[in-house]
Amino acid sequence: MIHYQASYNIKRMGLFDIFKKKETVTDAPAPKSVEESVKAGKGIAPDTTIVNEIPADASTESSNEQQDGYFGDLEKTAQLHTLVLVPREERDEQWVREFLAHLPLASMICGTPQVIAGPDGFPYFKLSLPKPNEVFQCFVIDHMTDDFLLERGYGVVINADEGQPDWVLSYGDILNYHLTGDFFIPDALLSNQSEQDEVIAGEEQVMIGQPSETYLPVETRKLLREFFQLNGIPDPKVLLMMRTQQEEASQELVFNITPTQFDDEEQFRNMMRTVTWYLPRHYIITGMNEGAVNGFLPL
């Protein structure tokens, strides 16, 4: 049994290297439908067809007056403008927390094209900060999440046209925002990726069930099912395993995937690493033989 934690190893500015590098981040299999996903992303309507204008000195009062329907919070947009002026080498953990706190409700503009394939092979929706006094069509991540990001399987890249993006959100980050209102739990922000072989100890208590809609929504199930099928797993199945040992509890998302289904074990490990892009950073995933436990159901 091999488990993985979807933490992406993003210490400080490390996650920006995802788009800075020209080569693929890993040799993990990229989703074969990315090209179709990118094409499907063209022509996505903005949150509102009404144009808006951000004054250079946007305040809470003035921004609230201009909000209507799907408009975002112009004060948060102004805060993001201030934050991106901070030199990258000075962007510490506090900077990260402030940036992500303002990001979901800020008024943004989309790029051209709207959706790009990142160096990791996954599709990302391009968003940028509007310039002061610029008239623009408004996109807000908070609304985009349930409108189409969750269903279509997009991550989000912020200010990608500036050379090195200011932030990159995986689909798993978007999913975590949908489930909890945050892009990831604080402990996962600077955590390292965990990958190890495990054996269930005799003194452990293990419970088997199915992940609920609030843990693995139907949209994410569909994306994972299609990903596995496109990469040689015709009948992917899943279960949720809850483990308790010495009063410490954990839960793992288990797929019926093992090294025997691949040419070699490294290919299997690459597949599992890639799957973590679809999941919140604190989720632990495990590959297990379907015959080893009852409880697997189709994704």
C-alpha cells in the first residue's frame, strides 16, 4: 500500500517555478484531454457583462457603490495591487496569507486566451489584476468556482503574462475553496509532499466507507474517473478509509490502483503524484489492490 499527500511542496516562492520552467514539472502522465479542455475554455462569459472602473484610490465606500450582482470587491483588488508590488524575495508566509485572503472576492480580468495548458499539462484559467482607471469585464474566483471551474477541471494562474505568475492555484485548491471557503488548510501551506509505502498495523482500527459529496463532489469524481480511464485504468473505483492508531485518527482516499497495472512501479508512482493535482493539499491518497478490502465502488 502506497500513499501520497497532495501538498505540492510549495515552500515560499517554489510554486511559481511551475510556470517559470519551460519543461514539464515531472514526468507524470498529463491528462490526455487537456487540448480539448483548453479549446472548451474559449468564450467563457465574464461574471457580468457590465463594465466597471477601478479608481486609483479605490476605497471601501466607493467600491461598494460600484458592486452590482457578480462584481467583486474593488477594495480587495486594490489590496492585491499593493501586495504584488512587494519584491518576490520579501513575500513571506504573512504575505501569502494576505494575498490568498483577498484573492477569491477581488475583481479580476481574464487573459487571452482564457485557458492555457501549464507546463504540468493541466489547464489553467488566466486571471490578471486590472489597472487603475481601466474599464474591464469582471471575473471573480468566488463565482467562477461553482459556475465552471469545479465542473471543467481548471486551475487558476494569476498574472501569468508578467513573466513569473504571482500565484498558481491547482484544481485541488479550487476544490478546497468550494468545500471550506479557503484554498487550503494552514498546515498544508508549507508542508512537504509525503510519499511512502505503508502497512496497516495489527493494533490499528480501520473503518471503510464511501467519500461523501462534501469530501469528494460528483464533479471531481467525474474528472478523476475520466483521468484514470484516459491513462489506462478502465474501471477506477474508490473508497474512504479511516484509520485510528494510539488515539490518532486519519483518513485516506483509496483507489483500486496498483503497480501491477503499469509497466513499472515508477510509472505508477508518477500517476499517483499527478492525481494529487485534483485534490486538496491535505488529502492523503492510497493505491490498494481491489481484492484486499471490501468497499470499493465505481468513481
